[in-house]
Amino acid sequence: MPDKSLRAIGAAVVIASLAVAAFVQIDRRGGPDEIVIADPEPTPEASQGGPGPETAAADLPQEPFVYRLGILAPVSTDNFWKFYGEEPSVWNAYILGPTKPALYAADPSDGSLRPELAADAVSPTFDAEGWRVRVTLSEEMAWSDGAPITAHDMVFTYETVRALGLGGSWADAFPTTIESMHADARYELRIEFTERPGLAVWPHAIGLAPVMPAHIWEEAAAGAGDAAALYSHPGSIDVGGGPLALTESSDRLAVSVPNPGYPHRVRPDRIEYHAYEDEASAVAAVAAAEIDSILSPKGLAEAQMQTVARDPDIGVAQSPANAVRYLGFNLNRPPMSDHAFRSALAHLLDREKLAEEIPGAAEPAYAFVGPANEPWYDEEKARVIASRYQGSLAARLDNALTALRAAGYGWASEPTIGPDGGVVPGAGLTIKGAPPAILTILTSGDAYDPSRPAYAEEIAEVLGWLGFDARPVETDFDSVVDLAFTPGEAGTLQYDMYLLGWTLGNPTLPGHYRALFAPEGELNNTGYRSDVFAGQLAAYESARHRDEALEALWAMEATLAEDLPYLLLYTSQITEIYRIDRVAYGLEAGLGGLQGRLGAIGDVRQVP
């Protein structure tokens, strides 16, 4: 797969949760397949029985609230069509994501959906003509130029995607099971399906699809013969329909303002996105009070935190990342192709101990879905998966050796537990009578993420207990990606093991399983094939209710934990900083952090 294609797909996994979380009113009543209408935000009088500080402050002249955010790269395009289709970087998502509405909005803090363009929640219905959804749209929303947002805009968006064959996230948002889409009236939308839609299609694909303004783009779309022609138009002709409208975009600065046609409150009067060359420059800008916070998918490195640690005007927010770090195996190359090899390593690597000792690791990981994603986390099933690889070191070593012996592994002297309770490494290892080759573990160096080379060293030591000569190979991040995902001249991948991570996309309906582990998955570089997993994936993707999807999801997790195409290692945290003398938030910490809510433009407020 070409490098550009790989990075675009990987970025799409990263931004899936960002592009649907432009504006959040916190409402914790709904589950992932429940759509709730958030109550109006309570006034101080309603919540406290009398006037509050905000009431008194409202009577005083207010300076315009300019919310200043730092980013580490400028937008690569201001054309929303292009961003969503082929340039899905997080930097584009931060700025362009809030400018378009959808039928429903996702709250990444709890996985619930709430109506945005739609007036209410609706379910698919069936009659003699097939499956369909009829959606009544709110009449309260308008584009930033005052034109109403109607069913025609949604139909136009869908028909443009189909007519021009738009790919990337557009193809995911409008899957092939949509047969047609119709505006039965100005605010009445009808979607026809070729089959009964599961949750992955309705509402989690179409319901979260961005809607484009027909009155702005109809002429350009009609004259475009392909996607490239549409993508070539400047985004400056566009208007906002979500909470924000982009008014300025350059290499140094992008500016958005609240869309007057968006009925929910946006506190900032102006949002500025300042682009910096590197993290250190952005942190220095926060320290100098030039910006209020920084948007970055990784959060801030520990070294940068030290530069502002003692500043009383800078607050720190730590949030669980919707991400996991893992060791990937080349299943087409022995001994990684041996299940016994992968299982032995999974039994002997003490993930709890390493998560406690290595900075940057938040929690040990045994499943992709962690406790922070509450609606999709099943504590009992997660415990059962983790217990498979836990217990005393002696018991885990015995389990590992039993499986290895059965697979033809032998030693001149077997690994044992020594007097100090540690492992005495084995010697003279052979696999079916032959000594194993030297193994390599690819990892990025300290500059990118210090925890990764530390884990690679620990993995190499554990493999040394079993008699392998395993050697970490530190290189730059891009080289690890290229070596792990780009086939060589012979058409095969030339790696043994590698250490990388994934940000897992939209937490409201985890959708990474197909890309990573289906035989045709765009990011399935391990060569994993499993009929059992394929059946569970099909059940998950066709689930019509949350309970069905939840059951299938944890069946997939159990299969992956047994088969081990990846050895999951740890989850990470996002550490963010903000000027507490300038801004405050309704929710500082939550799954994905402030950046996962696009800077929390829906609940940030100005500190007097």
C-alpha cells in the first residue's frame, strides 16, 4: 500500500471521533443507540434559587471572548469536501469539523447521540417497498449566511458523494446499503435502504454524516466531472452550518466565529487557531499567555510539561485517550506465526507491572475497549480476558512452556523459576530441532514516545527467558510505519514484530475491527485470518440494537485476545494545559480530552 494511502487511512481512524464532536452539551442519559435531546443549560437562578455570579456579571460590559488555541500544523485545505474525502488530518478536523452539521451529534464523553438537524430520534421502518427512515428536520437551524438548512441539503450531499464517487470518510458516511435519499418536503427527509440497516449504518454512519450547503455548492458539483475537480474549488466560498463558520485561513492563523443560525449557545465570540512549528513553541505561547490551550492528538510530552509546571496560571487536565499501544506480529513469518510463541509472550509479559513502572503508560491493556468508554465496556468480560494472562509468574511460565513444548519447542535446559522468584533463562532453544533466527522488534525512539522503547526492551528480555535472541531496533516513527505496512519488492512485509499504537476513532460505535483484522482490512498488515472472528465481525456490523452489538464486540475481543495478532500493551493518557486565568471548562477531563471535543467550544467559558 502506498505510504500516502496508508497515512490517509490511519488519519481517518484518528479523526473519526473528532469530526462528529464539534459541539457537546453534556447529557449522560443516553446509551450508544439511544438519542437524547439535551436539556437547556440551567441558569444560575434555576440551579441555585436566586441570582448567581454569571447573572451579576451579565449586567456589566463584557469584552469579546476570543478563544485562542494552538495547533501544530496549519490546515492543508479549507475545502471541506477535500478534507473529508482525502486529507483527513486531525489539524483539518479541529478547524473544519465544527463548521458542518449532521442529523445527530455525538458526545464523546459518554457515547450518547442527540438530535442536531433531526428534530427527534427515529427508527427504521418496513413496508411493501422495503426499509426506510423518515426524518423530520428542525426548522431552527440555518447556514451562517442565513439560508435555512433543509432536507434538500442532505439529499444534495448524498447525491454528490455518489455521483462523483467521493471516497474516504464520505464513502463511510454514505454506505452502499443506501438505495436513495429524498426530500419529501422542505424539512422531511426519507432514506431508502436495500436491506434493514444495522447500528453501523443507522444512525452511526448517515446520522453523523456532514451536511453540505446546496445553495453554495450545487453549481460547482454539477460542473465537476470527478472528485478532483470538486476538491479544487477554494473553501472560501463555503458557509458554516454547525456551531462555527470559518472566516479566515492561512499558514499561521485560522479564525472561526459562531454561526448565528446554530440554535445552541457557543460562548466564544471568536476562535483563533494559531499554528506553531513544534510543541515547544506552542507551550511557550501558553506560558506567555498568547494562547489559551493547545490541540494535539497526543497531548503534551512530559518534557514540555516541566517548562510550565510551576506556573500558577496554567492548569493541567489529564484524560484517558481513546487509544491503545500494541506489539504487532508478522503472522506470515515463523516463529511469530506460531500461536504458542505469541501466547507464551502474552503469558510472561507482566503488563500490570510495566504500566506501573514505565512513564507514559496509563493502564495495562487486554482489550481495545477500556473502562473510559463506559457504554461499551463490559467489566466482567474484560476481567475474564485479562485473567487468562494473569497469575503467579510460576503458573504463567508453566502455561507458556506447556504450549511451546506441544508446538515442538525444546531446550538443552528449560527456563525455570530461580531462588529469587525470577526466571532463570532457558538455553539451547530449538524449534522442531532447529535453532531460531535472531528476532527484531521495531520501535520509535525516545523523542517520539519514551515508553515505547522501554516496552521493547522488556519484551526482548522476556523472549530472552525463552532462549530467543530478540533485539529492539529504534528508528524514527515514519520508518516503523513504512517497514510494518509497506511490502518489499517481493510483495511481502519484512518485519518480525513492531510496536505502534492506534487512536480508535468514534467511541460511540467502535469501528476499527474491520480495518485492522478483516482479511481485506486496509490496515491488516499482520496477515490475520479467522473464520470465527469474521462471523463475530459480521454479527457486530449487522447488529440492530446496542445489546446485540455489545455481545458481538466482546466476542471479537475474546477471540483477538486468544489469537493474538496483536499483543495489546497499555493505554495512554492525554495531558493538556490551559490558562486558568483566561478560560474554564464544564468538563476538563473526559475520553479523548479537550482535543477530543475540538477544544470544547461548547462548554468553554471566559474567566473574568
